[in-house]
Amino acid sequence: MPEVDASFLALPRHELAEAALQRARDLGATFAEFRLERIRSESIALRDSRLENAQDDEDLGLAVRVIHDGTWGFAAGVALTEDEAVQVAEQAVNMAQVSRPINAETIELADEPVYADVTWVSSYEIDPFSLPRAEKVALLTDYSDRLLGADGVAHVSVHVASVHECKFYANSAGTSYTQQRVRIGPEITAFAVDAESGRFDSMSTCAPPAGRGWEYLTGTGWNWDEELAQIPGWLAEKMAAPTVEAGTYDVVIDPTNLWLTIHESIGHATELDRALGYEANYAGTSFATIDRLGTLKYGSPIMHVTGDRTAENGLSTVGYDDEGVAGQQWDLVKDGILVGYQVDRRMAKVNEERLATPRSNGCAYADSSGHIPIQRMANVSLQPAPDGPSTEELISRVKNGIYIVGDKSWSIDMQRYNFQFTGQRFYKITDGTLDGQVRDVAYQATTTDFWGSMEAVGGPQTYVLGGALNCGKAQPGQSGAVSHGCPSALFRSVRILNTTQEAGR
């Protein structure tokens, strides 16, 4: 396993933390926490095998959050000196004092064990920032060339985003940790154009972003050679495919598509701050309100969904969150019933009786030192059946249906209840076998009807960890990376729309 970057370890982490935390104590803070963060990000983009853009950024700073007189206070700075750390602590306390008259609740935090001077590094092999850019561009150019050389491919776009995140955290209770995470998000898209009609379409790789390093782009965790060889044929078939006939179908959904439905209809809906109304003025609320905990029939009895901050290569996987809580796994939906939420320390404490647990499940995260930690999504995943069927076996159970592969566009209401999703590839299923592609497909449902129609989930051999690098939340806005694992799954009697007809074309 890689070690924490030596240049980050050379920063005066402990000295800055002690200066800030002591000053917060001296000013009467009952709790204080310090973060020092360095986030490097790189973006490489190619268009038709030519380098279009390459960008390398670094965000480095420190932050202090306090509880003073039962009120949060927060401040951040960029100068890595003890004087700056003291000044930021003073500003955080002052913010709490200014905010106290309008504070509606006394802030208390759920208890958490102390973790003294611990270190955690995510699971990856090759730090993308350790390689020459020319070497990375050469590999991406080769991948682009393979597609451009295929019949029917008019254009190719390639984009890879890489992030290297180092963090030091310390709080007044005695917890301190150093943590390093690496994540990467590749996407390669081929485009076809019909010269006579002017119609065009695209086909992208289904490789999800992952908590991996550059080894991901060379075949560890994804078979690029196989997928790139198949994309031109898939795209040609899609261009020639007949439009779908709208109606009700049984559907088998591949994990490369289903992860996004999980994200939108389960991941966001089970964030407790959203369910309690804290996001109402921005990103909405949730139909899965806390009074329905333990009784809401979210889906069929085979539905088992977990929140997980420990999944290997997960984008939301951590050793410890931004409140000093250790990563863990827990149930959100069990046997089809809503049984849990994603919470931070404050929400765990204030809702302790209703949640029937006194502990946070470690869902606090800030996307930079300049932002306050908020409740963010864990890796929310649908569990496979231990001895479950293959994708082919699920398809064989369908007489008249559609097999859906790859994510595309989506729409869901503010309560995470009414939705529709499209995809990249859609195959007609006739008498248990695939019967060619169709196009212009979207599936539409309410969250509980959709998950209630799930008849079977595949086995572990069908499980894929999907996800996104750019889940947005909060005001000011923050971006978070999160994974969602799932097997292939069979749903009965799902409403299928024809998107071209719906658009009036």
C-alpha cells in the first residue's frame, strides 16, 4: 500500500492544530476541531486524439470549527503559520458568538471513541500525480486512436479526472488522524453521424469512477481492451436500431445503469438532513421521513441496501470522517423496509431515540478546507443474493422485456419519489433471449413502486461498484464523490416511455 505523501507529512500539522485548539479552549469553546487539507486535482481532455485541455490544481488550507455556547462557529485560512491558526480559531469563536442570538437549537454531538494519531490510506497502486503527463496522454491517445480507426466512428472524446486528497484532522477530545485518498474518473465516448439525416448518437465506456489510481486505466479493475473493441459495433447497432414501442415491460437492469437510480432514489432520500427538511430550500426534501422509520415499505422483501464508508475502492470510503468518526457499514433498507439513515454526529445526537442508536455512522465531509463539514452520502449499495443468478439467467426469465445497460440522463422530483431514467444501450428481450437493440427508451416510476417491483437480484458475480465524482449539495455548494454498488436486477411491469415521442418529435 502507498504511504502518505512525504511533502504533506512535512507540513507543521500538529503545531498548527495545537495552536488553534488551545486558542479555542481559551476562548471558552466546549468543542473544537482542526483540519489541514491539501487537494490536488488534474483534468486531461482529448478530442479526436488531440490534447484539448490539461489542468492541474492544488487547494491547500486550514479550517477550525467550534461549539461555543451551544452554537457552531467556523472559519478558514490559507497561511500555514501558528499565528494564522490562532486567528482562524478566534474568527470561528467570533462567528459562533455572532450567530448565537439566531441559533434555534443547542448543538450537542454524539459520542465517539478517541483515535489518537492514526493514519489511513485508501486502496490504490499508482498515484496519478507520480506519472509524467506525457505518459498519461500517450495512453489516452492510443485509446482514442483505436476508436477513431473503426468504421462508423466520426469523433472521439476522452476525459480523465484525478484527485489526490491529503487531510490532517484533530479535535479537542484527543482524536487526530492523517488520511490520504486517491480517486480517478475516466470517460471515453465515440460519436457517429448519419450524413443523410443529420442524426447522431454516442456510446461511452461504462467504467465508473473509482477509488483507484492510474492502474485503473491500464486494466486493473476494468477491461479497457475488451470494451473499446466492442464500442464501435454497439454504436453502429444503436444508430440502426428501431425506436421502442412505449408500454409496460419487464426489465433487467445492468449495474452500470442501476447505480444511478440507487443514488437518486435511495442515496439522497436516506440522508437524514434532507428527510428532516434541511435541504428544502435548495435540493429538496425526502418522502422517506423519519416518522416512517421501521415501517415504510421501500421495496420488495429481497431489497437490502447498506450505507458503507469502508468499501474497498469506494469513492466515499474513508478511514475517518470530518468529525473524527471511524468508517463503518450499516443497513438503510432491510427486507424491503426503511431501517436507517445517513447521519453526522449532531443529527445522531438530536435524533438518538428515534434512530435507536447513540452513534454517528460517519457521514460528515467537507470538499475543501474552505467549507464546513456537512452530512454527505456514504457508498449506498444494493446487496446481491449470495447464491443469486447471473445476468443471463435473469434475462431468461423474461418473455417480453428490455435489458438496460449504461447510464445517461435522469430526472427526479424534489422528494426523491417520481422519476425517469434513460441509458446507453437497450436490448429487446423476446422469450428469454436478447433480440437486438432498440432506442429512445426511458423507464418511469415512483420510488416505492419501482423497488417494490424488483423480483430478483443477481449474485455477487454480477455486482459492480458504480458511482459519480460530482454529487452536489448545500449552500454554498459542495461537490462529493460517492460509489454505489449493485448486482443486475429483474423488475416486473415497469412503464417504458419513448423519449422521441415524449419530446414531440
